[in-house]
Amino acid sequence: MRLTSLIAQRGKTVNRVAVLELLLDSSAIYKLEEYTTEMLVNPPLAPFEFKEFLFTRWFRSRFNVSNDVAFAESMKNATSHNITLMERDRFIAIQSCTRGYAQAGRTASVESNAWMQQGALLRKMKEIEVALFARSVDVLLHIESGFIVLDDELIASRAADVESKVVSNRKRGKEGPVADCVACSMLSTCFGMRLRVKNDSSNVARLLDSLCIPTNAKCGIELAFDRGYGKLPAVLAAAERNLDVITIAGTLGSRHPFNTVEEWNAAVQRRAHYPEEIRNWELQCRRWLLANDNFLGCEVRVAKRQKPDSKTVYAIALRDVFNRKEAMKDLKFFVTQNHKPYTFVAVPKPLKGSNVVLFSGSTKDATIGLVEGMILQAAEPLTCGQRCADWFLMKSMLISGTMAGKVAQAVDANSPTMSGEQLSNLLQDCIASWFGRHKSTAIMAAGSRNEEPTIQKLRSSFKFIRAIYEVGLLRWRENRCIGVSPDGVCLISVVGETQPVPCCLEIKSRLADTTVRTAESTATKHGLVVNCVFGDDTIKDCVPAEIRAQMLHQALVTNFEYGLFVTSKGKGGEGSLVQVVVIQSPVAIRMTHGLVLCAAATPLLGFLHGEHVVRRGVLIDDDFPPWVKVPQRAILKSRAKLYFAHLKLITMADGTMKPTKPLLLYKHSAQHRYNKQKPGLDMNTELSDKVAFNSKGSFESKYVFRMMDAILVNAWKAHQAVFDITPWLATLEEPPSLAQVRRKLHCAESIEDYTWKTSLESLAELASLRRSTFVVPNLLRDSPANAVFIQQFQKYKENNVWPMRRGAMEKFVKDPFLQRLRTSSFPGYEHKSGLVHELVKTANEGARRKCILCFVSKKDVPEESRLHGKEVSSNSSFMCRTCMVCLCKKRICGSKAKSCYDVWHERKNLDLEATKQRKRLLESREQEDPEADKRRKNSANANSQKKSPSKSPGPIQEAQFQDEEEQPDDDELVEEDQEDEQEGDKTDEDDIDAEETEEQYYDYVYFP
């Protein structure tokens, strides 16, 4: 895997932190540090501090509360994990000052009268936009195959630096600027973002350029546009890049050749005042018009356009009738490949319930095979389930259910031949029954819910009911125009039969109080279980007329002699049985009903089921009888295409039927592909919102944080690929489907847990790096003249001699490399930027360490030899972040503004000999007068009691220094012109740092 190999090349272990660091491009982080430092001014960002800020931000995102509460909780958790978080004030300062481009040029100069447009300023963020996602594109984007989506992302902001806003009720945040984004359709990884500005028509093209997608034949990427980009010029531009594009055409300005009826009427009204010769375009445009009728079925229209040296662009118009919200919906697509425009995709429906379904092939049982064999003698299955997409589709073109009773009643026994007008009226009733939208009422829904518990009650309450099975739609073999769909098939024991016999099951739920009382009174009169025969008085009393017609129709199609009618009530407990009626249907009655039904069904629907028509797959005008009206022909033509396609799908080579699993809906191939690819960015936005939190600040900073959160999501997906998907794939024999991969990822670590653990590990690693590593400043990294400086510093680290311990002062004076580091005089360094030297506190806030310049003044040194005059204390809790030596901030005698910290970084040559002489004087006086030390301590204690305690300024004020023109006296501390190098070489290093402790330069934190 390329991801793991790249991490291994860096010499790191493959873990969650290594994956995130690989995708966080260092060059982009350095640029953000530089831009943020320019905005912070003072104190500047220290090495690793911006990364520490990022991980603190993600760590704090676990608590979606105010900053005060979030930091209080975060500090508790950080302490329990032995890590140190950034201080709250420093965090807020960096958060508000994060910028995406340089400070220079943000305001017009005094000499120039140029108008600084906000759009031109925001366009400067293009460099950081490309840099942040460059590593994700390089590592995660596979150019030979894949699906990506181009969509817009609303960055919610009301800040003053917003150029223009978009208001949308569908977007999170409702209003703000918009950025064009590219994301993976399958895994929701983000590959690029580019902010929209006014008068920039090439934004999408420049965004696609940042992906570095080749235009040769090796590119196998398919790009899905959001409908806002669905215009012909944009599609043609993508086709010229050799990209496969699919998009929904926009409502306005798409230049799609096909028009809906609403668009047509609007265009006609706009041109009503045109002369007649100009309005002749109407006749030419009618062939591009999509018909509109509530009963029309799916219709697909295709046109194409070819440009030289470019892919063919296809314009597809689709009438969708499977939308649950609307009876009919027109969709228009642009695609650059001919992906079978007349192909539909069947989407399976999730199975519910524990009942055995006949003809599903899910279980192999001898009893089930026996029941299926008995059904196949008279009927053939078209579906496995009921009230699913294939059931609604296949029961059209058939006479079934209540419609069978209406057709049978329309036949006159004395004159079985029906007139054309009668057939046309019956066909219109069938069309309304097949294709009309019938809203389900609350009572109907309650009755459907009551069927399952009623079946369970039947199984447990009656021993004569041996088994109950679910069944789908069945078609009669004697007449293909007739079908039936019972609620179930039962095996029951009947008196006089040695073996259980099959029967059709019909359940009727009584919910209204009146119907419940009527059913209960009937049960009281005839009993809980009733046996009856068609034609007797008992069946007329126990079974309603419309149910009797359905039971007879079911017995005809299945050729079952018995039927089971169950009455239950929903109120007072679902599945409460009221009465069970066993109905016997004699053969003579079934044959009579079949003759009457066939007399009407064959002339009514026989022309739809001819073998030549089914083989052709479409209806033409020659197939219709003359009595079929023109609107009816149009409806049947549009509906029959998908019916014949599904019928061919389930018909095997030997003529048997093998129904598919229950289907949820049918989708056109272009619609299915587009819906699969479109949610890529939406899912990335949803995941990014889980690791973000509301914060006040400029739009620029919010936009940067949105991109950083997208990279975090990319790292989470890459982590899942390495630690979850790759080991799982090794255990599989066949490649998994996308649904299986997504189910596997759903059980993996969540984005919140990943962010929490990654932040903890990264903060701990940063703390370790700060203690043991010096990071070369950005200016040094960019300057080729400092290559020697960087190489020398690497040697110090490899030899484990950094930070300096023994003889640190002499080494910082005599070593040219350390002298350049200390005095900041190397090329590329700007002293005012403060990128290198910064005064920070040691790790232990209460610790007082020895200043490297004035530590001997704590002994009995004459006042004229002390660096701070009467001040004898040389302890300090501060140190230089870069030099890693302890320095105090007390003013040196003879200088009004210079402290040990200032002099240490401004003077190249420090007076080492003067320091040594003061130490030798100290040692000689102690040898002459041993009691002197005790007297000095007593005197020091008395003086300290007389002095009032001085208030030290706050930490932020202590860390600030002002450069003044006055320099310290030359005879007090330094010798700028001359230095005795020979004597310095002969000195013993142990004498110089005799009182230093080896721990004093370790374990510090950044001081904001």
C-alpha cells in the first residue's frame, strides 16, 4: 500500500499520528505559521506551536460548549494523560489571528490610490488551498479509476471580511461565502477546495487543475457535478479534459435540448407578441418536448453532441414515476459516456419479518417444495414479496384483486361479447387502478401492521394450521391476463383428507367499533372456527361479498379447493382473532368463474401478452385494438417498456419464472450513478462538523479551519484503510461490494474517537520533540545560504550534545556556529520578527534556576563587581527558547534598558575572563575567612527583611523587551574589540559551570 510505504520511507512507525502527519503537508503548515505570526506580531509563534494549536483545537472539539467550560474539561483530561495543553488566552489569540495569505499587500500604500477589492485579496489564498490538499491528492487519489464529485460548500460566516454571501435554507449555517470542492464519492475524502470570488469564471477549471489529472487514456476518473454546475459549457470543458462527467442539468441556462411542459408553456408566453414567422420555431421544438400526464410511465429520451478531439456529450431526459413524493418527476442529465441510457437499475428492498417466503430460494425444505410444486401446476410466480416496486409493476397489465370482481360483474351472462365502448371504459378503470396514486389512510396502515401479529396468533392458536407461508404475485397459466396475490398460503388439516392440503389465506382487520361489534356478533352466532361451502347461507353471513369474490378468484388461479378467511381486530391488542372461516370451493364454481372472467379479460388485455409483443419489448400502434383511445395508447406504451423488461429478467431459458428479491424501486442508470456519487462532499461536511466547534473570528480563519478539518477526515479514512479494511480484505475470498465496505467501516472507530486519540498522541509527541529537538526557523529553511548552519546543527543532535550542559557559556562564545545562533547574525534572520529567540518559562513554574551570566553574584562578590549592583539574586525562572540557557531579566549596572537576556543575544564577545576573576576572588576570600560566608548570609537575610516585596509584572509583560539605543558599559561585562583566546582555551570547563544542574535546561513548555 502506497500510504504505508511513504510512512516507512520517513522512518516512522505506521500509526494514527504518522498517517495524519503524512497528509498534513509541512510546507503548508510553515506558510500558515508565517502568516499567523505576521498577524500575531508579538509574541510570535514558536516552533511546533501552530501544530500544538491544531491538536489542542481538535482535542477541545470533543466538548461542544463554551471556551471556558471546554478548556476546564480539556485540562482535566490532559492532566490525566500527562500532557500539557496550550493556554486558553494563547489559543484564542492564535485562533483569531490565523490567516491564509501574507500580511503584505492587504492595505493600499499611501502613494497608491488603488481600491483593495476583497475578492482580489481572498484570491491570494489559492496558494494555501493547493498546498493543504497536495499531499491528499498525491496519496489518496487514484487516477486510473475512481469517482469524484464537484459540489459547493457554504462556509457559514457573517464576518466583515466576507466578499459576498449566499443564503440557502438547505445548507448548514444558512448564509456565507461558497467554495467549490472536490471529494471522493465513495469514501468522502476531500481533494481540494477553492473559494469563489466575484467575476472569476475559471474557478472550477483551476480547481480541477490542482488535481493534476492527466488527459490521456490512463485516466479512469468519473466526475459528478452538482446540479448547480449542470450547464453545457462546463460539461464540454470537462469532456475536453478527457473526463467522464455526469450531472443533472440546471433549471436555468443549462442549454439542455429537451424541455418539460412547464418550460414550454413559459417560453410560448414569452414569445406571444412575436410575429408569426418568428414563432415557427414552435413546430420545430415540439419534438424535443416531454409529454406530461399523471398516468404516463418511465420515458427516456436521448440526444448527443460531438466535438472534434473530445468525448461525446449525451443529453438524457427521464420521466421518473417511482418518486414517493411526486407522482411524476422530470429529470435531465448530461453525461460524457453512453452508459446504456435505456437501462434501469433494480434496487433491492430490505427484508423484514421471520416468515418463510415461497419461491425465494432462501430455504430448502421438503414441505415448502411440495407447496411450491402444487402452486406451479396452475400458476407461475412473478414476485416474491408484496407491496414492493416489482409487485406494483407486475400487477399492472393483470386483472387481480378487487378489479377481478368488477370485470366479472361487467360481463352479461346472456351476451358475453362486450362492445368496444365497454372495453374502453373497463380499460380506463384498470389504468386508474394500476397507475393511480392511492394514498394510504391511517386505518389502512394499521390494518397492514396487524397482519403479522395475526399470522403469529394463527400459528400458536390452532393445531389444524400446520404451516403459513408468504407469497407474492401469481399469474394464471390458463390466461396470462389474470393474476392473484393472497395474503399467504397455509397448510391445513381437513376432515376427510389424509394429508394437509394447501389453501389461500386472506386476513381482514376490523378497526372501527361498528365493524368490530358486527364481527364479534357473527362469531358469537357461528363460533370461532366455521366451515362452509361457496353458495351456502353460512358463507354469506360470515364472509362479505367482496371478500367472497377475492377468495373465489384466488381459488381459481391457484386451483386450491380450500381457502382460509381470518377476521381480527386491532384495538384491544393487535392480532386478536375474532373468527376463522374455512371455505371450500367446488370445481364447478371455479370453472364457471373462470369462463366469465376470461370472456372479459382476453379481449380487454390479450393484446398486451402476445409472445411476439413480449419478445419485442415495446408496444406499437399496430398492436392495439381499434377501441383503445389515443391517450390510453400513450400510457400503455410508456408503461409496457419496463414491464416487459422485468418480465424478460425473471423468465429463464426453459420458460420457467424465477422472481427476483423484493425491490425497493427502479432507477435509471444515470440517476443511479449520479445518486451514488453525489453524497461524497456532503458526508465529508457532516464528518467535519463533528470535529469542529463554533468560534468567533474572521471568515479567513474559519475557511482555513474548514480545510484543516477536511484533512483530518482524510486522515481518518486513510487510517481506516490501513488498520481496518486492508486486514479484512486479506480474509475474504471474493472482492466485497461497496455496501459491505461501508458496513465494515460503520463498525470501526468513529471520527470523534479518532480525533480524541490522535490529538492525545500528537500532543505527547510534540512535548517530547520540544524537549529534545530544535526546529530550524522558516527563514532558515527557505534560505540556501544556511545549508551549512543546518548541517552543523544536525551533527549536534546526532552526537547528543544539545542542549549544552557543561561549559555552555564558553562554547557559546568560542564556537562560531553557536555564536551565530546566539547573536542571530546569520543570513536570512530578521531580529524584529522574533522567529528564533524568545523568552519562555521553564516547565516547573516555581523553579528558580541560575542565570548563565550572573550566577556568581550570589556569592560574596564586591558590589562593584556584581552585574546587577546591589542586587545579589541571579535566580530566574526564564530561559531562551532557542539557546536553551537560563537568563534573567534584571538590568545590568551601567545600562538603563539592557538585561542579561538582551546582552546575551547582542554581544558577540562576552568577557569570560572577568567572570572567572570574580569566581577566583570569591574562592580566595572564602579560604582566608571561613566565617565570612555565615556573616554574608546573616546580612543578606537582614537586608531582605527590610526590603518590601516587589510585585513582578505579569508573565506576558515580563516576556516583552524593548531595544534601546543605549548599550551596556564595555568595562562592566563585554570586551568588543579584544579577547584573549589563548587564556580562554586553557580554562577548565568545570570551573565555568560549577554550579549548574544537569536538569535545568530540560522540560519546558512554551510560554504564550
